[in-house]
Amino acid sequence: MKFLNYLWLLLFAASCFSAGAQGIPVFKKGDRVVFVGNSITHGGRYHQYIWLYYMTRFPGMPITILNAGIGGEIAGQMNKRLETDVYAKKPSVIALTFGMNDTGYFEFLQSDSATKSKEKLERSYQALLQMDASFRKHPDIKKILIAGSPYDETSKFGKNNLFPGKSNAMLRIAGFQESVAKKSGWGFLDLTRPMTAINLREQEKDSTYTLIGNDRIHPGVDGHLVMAYLFLKAQGLAGKEVADFTINAAASKVENGVNCQITNIQSKPGGFTFDYLARALPYPVDTVATGEWGAMQRRESDALKLVPFMKELNQEMLHITGLTGNRYAVEIDGRKIGEWSGAELKAGINLAAQRRTPQYEQAMAVKKLNEERWQIERRLRDYAWMEYDFLMDRGLLMKDDLATLDTIYAHLNEGFVRGNLDNYLKARYPEVRQGWQKQMDVLVDEIYHINQPQKHSFFIREL
């Protein structure tokens, strides 16, 4: 599909979708949120990032976010595991996304691609209606339907994995997803168009750019942070500061304080000190490159050039007025974090962007523990892949006995069976799965212990 034709389709689709999200609820204390999807959920990080935001922004409001993604699945397969894999997790919120696999791949290279695409879309639609009927039996569970991250058909990095027309098919799925969500009163979030718009914008500067990855399917860590940003913004969380405070240095008084407490302001030789206690932690954005599930090596911080994450979701603002000097050092707990002019301090410094602050370090410890939890959870999802995408149709769901092993060994060269074998040989034992769950529980308990904001001593020192 030519770029201009695709752009026209994107603009046409925009007229068929409601702007932004449709009633995405903010999570509340005690919520159990289950994200159901394919490999982008199974091996992806967007739900991990969403939980990290809640861990740092609402440290006294523990929630649980659970991964129920399985790589390679279509909507019909997700429907078949609702009872044993989704409802069994006792969710208070379900966030469902599908479409990448439902639209197919190599069919778009065949002469009868239009017919096959129509058949696939109809199967996907019918599966959604079946899930809708199932969800209606659980009125106490909030539902969110997500039109997922897009297939990148427009990047010019090469011709690998290029399936002309797949993007249009995904837009059609997003269309009936929104229609069903609206009719059933679900929340709805469209990721397809906003992320495609980012791709098109960046490709005007670099035709080989992609937010997704070199397989055109799986977003990198930057793409997942964009997904988390769009989700959190749809929940109405943009503009809710970590903290925002103003101190008048000349009068030694607090002029403004949002989500924090400033005490003990004292003049010192060359400057002044005060104590600061916020009610939240900054969101820690990693700068280390990583790549997985076909995604190119990317950094989370790359997302900050694409969406206003820091401006809208990560503001910890320090303002100092009444300064008479030219340049100042800011120290927190005896550690110098940077130098700014009096004018810059008056305009405001976003402490959340300063990686040397003790509160940022505290938040990074939370992040690393959350990543450890996520890694363990992925093992359980790899086990779920073997159970639901290989064993269930053979009548061997959750049997995990020696006959099941014989079946697996007889099909080692099929699909992802060999790649999942080592993990399955461990996870088939319930004691191992229970041990992994206990490890995750310990990590979450530790997170909600160490994420409580601490009081810090500031020294604003004239240079």
C-alpha cells in the first residue's frame, strides 16, 4: 500500500473512532487487573510500566496487575481460556486486546487475500461477541477493550515481514472493537491510530524509522512506554504531579505546595535549607538499551522524544523565588544533584528528570524489583502457552503427567514447543509454580514497603 493511500485510510479511520478513550476507569486500592492479549502482552512490558506508575505515584494504594497474554493467539483462543486462565485470577478489571494475529500474515501475499482477510475478520468479530456474552455473566468486573499497537507497514527499513494490507485489516478490527465496547458499556482505548501517527510523523524525517521493531509487529521498550503513557492518560492521570512546590527564599516561606510537605526552612551561610516530604515518587525511566520478542535494541528513554510523558505524567517541580544571586547548587541529603541559575530555579526544575536525586534512586529500586517480578511472571506465561496453545486441543490441559511429556517430545519440532520445553519441564510441577508465585508475592510486598516516600533535606547554595 502506498504511503499516501495508507495515510488516507488512517485519516478516514480517525473519523470513525471517538477521540481518546471511552470510560477507562482509574484503578483503585485492592484492584486486581488482568491484561489479556497475545505476545505483545505475554512478553511485553506495557502492563509492567502501568503498574510501576501506580507503585510510585500512589504508594499507599496497592493494586495487583496480572499478565494473561499468550504469544501467537487470536481472539477465539483467548475466549477458550477465559474460565481457567482469566476468571481464575479473580480480576476486578479485565483489559483485553487482540488483532495482530487475527488479521493474518502471509495471506496478504496471496491472490485471494481479500477473501481470506474477510473470513479472518469475521471469525475475530464472532469471538469478540462470544467474549462479550461471557463478560456479561460477570457484571462486577470492569472491562476495558484495547485496540492494540499497530503493524508497521510504512517503514522503509527493508522488505522483511512486509504484508501489504495488514494495517488496514487491523484498523477494521479496531473499528468493531470500539463498536462492541460502546454497545456493551466497556471502556475502550485505541492504541492503533496514535502509535501509527507517531510512526508516520517520524518517518517523514527518517523513512526507516519504526516505533515497533524490525519484525513490524512487536514494540520495543520505548513503544511499550508509549502504550503505558496512552493508557494512563486515558485514565485521566495527566497533570497529576508527583509534587509541585514554591519557596520564597527572601521571605523563608512556602508559597505553594502540591502533594508534598515543606518544613524547617532555615537560612544558612551562602543559602538556605528545608525539609521535603512528597506523597509520591518520580517515575524512573531507564536509559539502558534492551530488545526482546523481535524488537530492536531500544531505550525506554527514547519514548520521551515521542510523547510528552515527562510533562504530563512525571512532574516533580521545584520553584525558588526571591533569589538574588546568579547561580546555585541544589543539594539533597548532602548530595549535589545539579547547578541552575536563579532564573531557572524561579521558572522551575523538574526533579523527576534528575537521576541523581535520592527519591529517583528509591524509585529505581522499586522498578528493579518490579522487573524481577515481571521476569518470573513471564515463566508462568510461557507455561500457559504450552498448556493452552499446544496441550488443550489434545485433551491434556493441566494434566502435566508422563503421557503429556510423551506427547510433547513427539512434537518437539512444531511451533514453539522446543523453545518452551525447558521452562515446561520445571513449571509442570505445581510446587515450582507455587514457588514462583511466592517469590512474586515477596517482591510485591517489598515494593510496597520500600516505595513509601521519605523526608529529604535540601540545601540551596549560592555558587
